[in-house]
Amino acid sequence: MEGIADYEFVRPLGAGNHGEFYLARKPQRLPVEADLVAVKVVGGTGKDAFRRATRELKAFAAVRSPYLVTLYDAGQQGGVFYYSMEYLPEGSLRLPATPPSRERVLRSVACAAHAVQALHEEGIVHRDVKPGNVLLTETGGKLSDLGLSQVLTPGATVTGMGDIGSVEFTDPALLRGDDPSPAGDVWSLGATLHWSVTRTGLYGELPVHDPLLTLRKVNTTPPSVSGDLEPGLADLVLACIGEPARRPTARGVADRLYALLG
């Protein structure tokens, strides 16, 4: 794919739930200083789905937080939905440009937790917190890629989403068909923290080549915290994935991470 609308693609950046990311040259009409932006292209969408997704993105863009990626633009061409955002060259916790230190990992997850809290205070649930959506900056991190799969396909469950790699970062309640909730985002923060520090998931190795086997393992295996995780971080992860009513807020997650950083 060479581009969409007036965006000229430079190279692919990777795939996420329901779409693909590209590095693109900024159209002249965009009033931003950067020459390059990130563009996510989503599969074919109808008019109603486009309106729902645009409304959701406008709500996301209206939230004021230095820890949320800045959204620039959204549109539809030939039934294909796309949106653009700032490009951060340091990569993500999933695919960092250079291996991050423990301090950088904790700081970036804390920043993502602040971003989640800002969304929650505006009544927005992110729905797709995972290492690939925590982008690294010089001073910490920013949260990206609001989960739009259920917006674009009403009634879809998480098990019907395109990226099976997101499942291990998803609250099991969502996999059972429960509605997205702030507590679910906190569960995902805990899973993201665990993976980013240990490079292993709460369910161990998953057969991601086989989506059905992956879902079966996640649905039948209780999440388990790695023994390699230091006690303070292990306690925080356990709090995040515990009973929903007893989970900390996203701000509480950030506060505990900063305390561990000293």
C-alpha cells in the first residue's frame, strides 16, 4: 500500500487490532511541525461504523494529557477508515528501538497509567492497553491506539478481534463477553507491566499460531506472576489482576510505580 488520501506512506510500522500502521509524510494541510506522522489503516467500514469510530476518536483527542499520543486527523477513502497521529521513533515497549532499562520500563508504564486515568475521568475506556501501545519517549511514554474493534463492529467480542496477540493482555471478563470497564484497563496495565519487565506473559508461552488454542489456554489457565518479578512489582501486578472491586485505579498504579522508582 503506497498511501491513503493525501498521506504518502514511507514504510510499514506494524499491525494492531483491526488494522495496520504506516509511517507517512505529513500532508501540507496538517498544521503540525513534524514531517512524519503515523497512520493507522483499518479494514473496510460502513458509514455507521465510520461515524462511531470518528466520534470515539474525537472524544479521545479531546482528553488533555501529556501521556496520550496526539491524534491529528481521521477520514475514510473507498470504504477504508484511517487516522493519523504523532510519530514517536523510540518504538514501543513491545518493539523498542533500543532495549529499555528497568527504570525506563517502569516510568513508561506509569505514564501509560496516567493516560488511562485521564481517559477514565472523561468516561472513556481504552480497551487495548498492551506493550505495543505504550510508546517510548525521552522522558517516559505515551499511550496510543484506542481499541476501536468493538466500535467498528458492534456486538463483537474480544475473541473476534483480529490481533490474537492482544488476548494475553485482556481482562478475562472481556473474553467472557462482559462490557469494557476501567477495571479491565487496570488488568491490562498489570499484564503489560509483567510482560515488559519479565518478557513473559501471565499465561506463559501461548500458541499464537493457533488462535483457538491460544483462547483455550487463556480461558482455562489462571494467570500466574513470574517468580523473576521483584516483590514490590509482583504485588502490584497481583493487585491489578485481582478482584475488579479491589483493583487500584490507574492513578494508583502510577503512584505505586513511582514509589518503586524512588
